[in-house]
Amino acid sequence: MVVGDIALLEPGEIIPCDGVFLSGHNVKCDESGATGESDAIKKIPYDECIALRNKAKAAEGADGGELHLGSGSMGHTDCFLVSGSKVLEGVGSYVVVAVGTKSFNGRIMMGLFDTFIYSVDAG
């Protein structure tokens, strides 16, 4: 898998690389292993996410309030797929944006590896 590839999502799959959700139906992910967030995160396509952001920005400008995406009736919602998270339900496709040590999960693993090497060298 390389950056720019289009990958498919199915229930039960562990997402191997970071990506941006393009299309699909009712996709929810468990990101607790990667982010600690215990709630299922609903994924919406990138174009819907941008439309939601623009709507929120327009409302922010109208009432002077703060911009809060993924709050209120939308709950925990975004278009980003984090490596290491599990697809709970739904099907869809996404574009790969980071793989290996450049992905979210890869960076965590490399940090743990560096910490382990440091502790072995120091001990």
C-alpha cells in the first residue's frame, strides 16, 4: 500500500494506514486503541465534512460563537481514518495519506521502540 491508493473498509478490519474517508455507508470505527476515545466514531465522506465545516464557519460568523465540528447532533464525527483502529460497522472506501512509520500508529510504535532502545542502553 502506498500513499494515494484507494482502499476498502469492511466490518472487523483493522485499518492498516491513515486515510481520508471518500465514500460509503454507515461507517463507524473504534479508535480507542489509537486515541483512547471510547465512543464509536462515525465517519462521513470528505466532501460532507467540508460542507459541515463551511456551515459551522458561517454560523460562527453570524453569532460570533466558536467553531465545533462533530458536536451537538452529529456526535463524534469526522472523515479521518486512523491506522490501528477497527471498523465496527459499515462499508466504504478511503484514500491512503500515510503509511508505515509516517502513520499515526507507526509513529506511536517508533516512539515506543526508541524508548525501549534508550532504556536498554541506559540500563
